Amino acid sequence: MNNLKINGQRLWDSLMEMAQHGATPKGGVCRLALTDVDKAARDLFVRWCEEAGCAVTIDQMGNIFGRREGRDPSRAPIMMGSHIDSQPTGGKYDGIYGVLAGLEVIRTLNDAGIETAAPIEVSAWTNEEGSRFAPAMVSSGVFAGVFDLEYGLSRADLDGVSMGEELQRIGYAGAAPVGGREVGAFFEAHIEQGPILEDEGYTIGVVTDAQGQRWYEVTFTGQEAHAGPTPMGSRRDALLGAARIIDAVNRIGLAHQPNACATVGLIQASPNSRNVIPGRVFFTVDLRHPDDAVLSQMDTALRAALEQVAGEVGLRMDFEQIWYSPPVRFDEACIKAVRGAAEAEGFSHRDMVSGAGHDACYIARVAPTSMIFIPCVDGISHNEVEETTPEWVTAGGQVLLRAVLERAR
Ligand code: GLV
Ligand code: MN
Ligand code: MN
């Protein structure tokens, strides 16, 4: 069992086949949660699980579980997984790598005829990205009891369509209760989505922590008016307010270095007409820091900036923090299992903090959890050019196999 190797080519081929669902002309993927392409990708994953002999369960949040039984039915499953959905201009690896690496572990155990003591499950969590439906990681959050089911199902996209409606429409509103069952351990393999591993020449990131995040939604309301006859001194331009906040958010990020990140990623101006002073602007803010105390300072700075700009420009402000995900410390034994696996396989490795949110951050609340990072080219992710290599993909899968076997013995 110590020499067991995953089939790296099969894992790579599966990634490439899966990437056809939502493929974009620039080589990336657009597979927004619960769209028809997400359904097609889910169908393929379910078929692959069944072909690997797994029993497939879908829960009420549309989370998918493929289960390979173990010798000891009293043992809780050792779980691996990530997400199938992507950003609108996403890549071929974010999320789906952790799902298909988990499937490859199961395929490898099948090929070798290995029976584990604990059952093994591969999971795909619904709407990790939080792009179509905010917040991110919502369905692993329901599984972990962070959100209730009603909250999860009622998350709506910008057109007002809810996750519950879309799960029904695509046939993934499953019957199984969400969570409330024991998980022996959870491992999530993922591309790093940043430049550190590649820059420093490491193959494996042993993820010890994930940084905290706060998400906000802001609406500035001023007054729509004609762009010509309205003098500069008598305007209440909501987009001007948003512009000042975009700059303020950037300065908040810079003022809390090292490690702070601050982003305005979504903005909608209304009526969005070139000769109308914008009367209403909706935008989002994403603040992140690994230290909760610093994240709170950033929150305070954002609130002050919003008040100040609304006053200066004469705007009404509607402001809501819609999500707070505190920093996470992963399980020491699972971290050790990943580090030990990298060591045993002879892969260079370093400990690291995840800058991105992951389903593992919520599963960590209900099960011993850690993550395995592999490098991605130039550190680019949430971008269609997101790339990694077959060697790195194989290495991460190999570490996943070893870590899982250690826990499933
Ligand atoms: C998820 O991809 C996030 O970190 O925003
Ligand atoms: Mn991801
Ligand atoms: Mn992502």
C-alpha cells in the first residue's frame, strides 16, 4: 500500500473532459452554480462516481456524495472534495481539481483492490464561489450548521432567482438531510491560486490556516439628473461616491499590510446612460485578513469611509455586511497527515495560509480537516488563463491518497 500510485494521466484527462462543460474561447470555464452547464458537469461527475462503484447521495442543498464502503460500517467516512461551480471567467482547476482528485483516489483504490477500514467519500459542494449566489461556501456552510437550510435555499442571484428554485429546475434538489452526520476527516486538494509555491519552487502547500473574510453590499442613492444642464455644484452623483469608496477600499488594503486584501469586484450603476448623472449604484466589498483583530480594524475603516463619502457627495447609503467567515486553523493531525504524505512521496513542501475561502473552512467546524495546495502558473486564478501542470496535479492527488489512507486505516 505504501507504493500505491494514483493514475495521473487519468486524473488529467478527467479534468480536461470536465472542462468542456462551460468551456470558454480563452481556454477557461464559465460554470456558474446551478446553471445548465453546472448540471451537465454534475451529471458527468455522478456518472463517474457510479462507474467507480460508489453509492451516490444528493442532499437538500444539492451537495453530491459518492461513497465507497469500508470494512467497518461503524466508522465515519473519510471525505475528500471541493466544488464544481466556477467564476464567470474561471479556470479549469479551481474547485473541480479537488473533486476529481478525490474521485481518482477512489479509482486507484478500486484498481488495486484495496479495502479500507473506514468508508471513503468524495463530495462536491454546491455554490462554493458565491459569484452567482452570495455568500460563498454556502452549502458546505449548511452542512456544517453555520447556516440553516432555509437560508441556503433562499439565496438569490441578481435576477432574484433562488438556489432552491434552481436546484429543483436542474434536478439536484436531493432528499438527504444536509449534514448532521459524522465525518471522520475531510481533505480538500486545490490549486494555490497565488504565486508562492511556484515562486519558491515548492510542489505541495501544506495548508495550516485560511484567512478571514467579510463581504458587504452597498447601495448609494443620489439623484438622477441631466448631464448637461446640471451644474457640477448641485449634483448628487452616486457613481462618484462609489469611485471614492473603490479608492478608499484599496487604501484600506494597503494600510493593513502585510496580508490584507480589499476589493470592490461588482458594481452596477443605474440608469447606466452616458448623459445621465447616475442616481443609484450598487457595489460589493470583499475584505480579508488572517488575523481577526486586523480584519475588524479594516471593517471599522470601511464604515468610516462610507459615512464620510456619503456625507461629502450627498448620498443615501444602504449598507449591509452580508457575510463574515472568521480565520480558520485547520486540524493538527490532518495537517500532519498532509505534511507527512508530502514528505513520504519526496515532494518539496511548505506550510501556508490560504488566501481564498474554501469549503474546507466550514467543514473544519464539524470534522478534522486540512487542505493540500498545488502550484498554479504565475499564481493566476479566477481567470480563464488559470493553469497548472500534469506533474503538480499528480503530486497533489498522490498526497491526497496517502493522507486519506492514513486516516482510513
Ligand atoms: C472563493 O473562491 C473565494 O475565496 O472568494
Ligand atoms: Mn475554489
Ligand atoms: Mn474560486
